[in-house]
Amino acid sequence: MMDHILNRPTKRADQSGALRGGRTWFSRHTINKAKQFSDVSWLRLLAPAILGIGLMVAGQTLLAGDGAAFANLAGLLIFIFSLNGIISRAWQDITHR
């Protein structure tokens, strides 16, 4: 974490935007926007999912033996971990339009 002792607080660091009663550098709106991945482009969110699907397809069609198993497992894990951002961003877009 950054040491904020010597830095002057920004205008958004007042108690109205703080979480859990403490002081924070960002407003509640900025924190919620980051949690919901609405500040990240769709291309950035979909690239790991596409890579994971590509690894799974390669594992099923092109590779054989241990390489296929590794490609399938790696592709599945990459795809699963990328789903959080995709679902959060899709939900944000659906509910705020």
C-alpha cells in the first residue's frame, strides 16, 4: 500500500465518500465502478476468455497425450477466472442502461 502520511488528501478524501468510516483516496462511485469492471474495455475482458477457449480447442483437436491434458486444464482455468470480469461488466451494462 502507498504511504499517504506526507501527501495532502485529495478533495474526494472526505468522510462522505469513505468506506467503513475511514478516509479513502477515491469516491464510492469510483470504487464501485472498478468493482464492476465498467472502466475496463470489452476487448480487455474477452481476450483471456478467447485464449482459454483456444487452448481448450487446441487440446481437443491438435494435441495428444499430456500436452492435450495440460492445454485443456490451462484453457479451462483461464476461461473460468476471466468469467468474473465478463459477468460483472455485462451485469453493469444491463442494469445501468
